[in-house]
Amino acid sequence: MTTYSSLKYDHPFSSNATGTGSLTLISSQTASASANISFTSGIDSTYDEYIFKYINIHPSTASSFTFQGSTNGGSSYGVTITSSLFDAYHFESDSAQDLRYLTSGDLAQSTSFQPLTNVTPNTDNDGSYSGTLHLFNPSSTTYVKHFLSNLNVMTDNPASDNSYLGGYFNTTSAINAIQFKFASGNIDDGTILMYGVK
């Protein structure tokens, strides 16, 4: 059965087709007790959208997984962000579940690193994060830079927690680097892939 995803990215549409795009892998990085994973090249005007896929990101300590942007190629990270975050969770024991808005996970004109989720991860050997971040038109010098993320994590309860994040880098300067890290501790293991969508 053909899905929207396979149709959108795998079908050779003509150049005048609307709502379509091709997905190109630009870079892949795998952590090994790494302080962060940074993408400091390949984010430019070639693509209108960049997609980051984080796969089985395993923390060394129970800490939030975060990201930030740079306008100077990664020399510094701290672009002003406004965002909102909500999640849905369900305990393995079936004892609790909820859908909630997380005020402690959003930012309002802040230069802090943005949490991709605001729950405590499970640091057991089988615990990890997986998800996707979309960054739109980062090379624009006219508009703010919007982003969307969806991430699932095995929490310390244990539970499945699915977090949804939306926001924007409030700058008209081009965003040309992105860094991922935990609020504390290393990224023990996991891979982040960066794609361009044209």
C-alpha cells in the first residue's frame, strides 16, 4: 500500500507539482559518550526544509534532550526562541495516562537550549529517545525560522511519552548550525540524521 510519506519522497513528481519534495541525506552522526552532536555544515539555502531524525538517543543521566541554533556556523549557540510544548503519556502498568500542556518546557524570548521533551528519561540499557525535528527555511533573511518536533521517550516510570513541540527562532539572520545535547550528562549512544527537503 502506498503511503503519503513514500509517495511524497520517493515518487519522481514533475518540477511543477505542488506539496511534494525529495528527501536527501546530508549528514549522519553517531554518539559515543558525546557531550553533544552538532551540525555545523550543510545548512544553507540549498533546501527550504531540513529534517533531523534522532534514533535511539540514550542518555548517561536522567536529563532533558535539547537543541539550539547558531547564526555563526556553530561558534556559539543561543538564538532567541519562543515555543510551546505538550505531551501524551501512558504508563506500562496502565495506572496513569494524560494529555497535557507543559509550561515548564516552553520558552518565551529565551536564548536557552530548547527541550524536545520535558519528562525524565529512563536510563536503563533499553531506554532511549527517538523522533524528528523539522526546521523551515533557515537561510531566510526576511522571516523568523519555524520548527516542529515530535519525539517519543521511554520515561523513568516507565511509560511511553510522546511530546509535540512547535516554535521559532526569532531572528532574521540565517540559521546555519544546530546542536543537540542533554541538559546534563553525555549522549551515550544514538544517531542523528540530517536530511534536506527540496
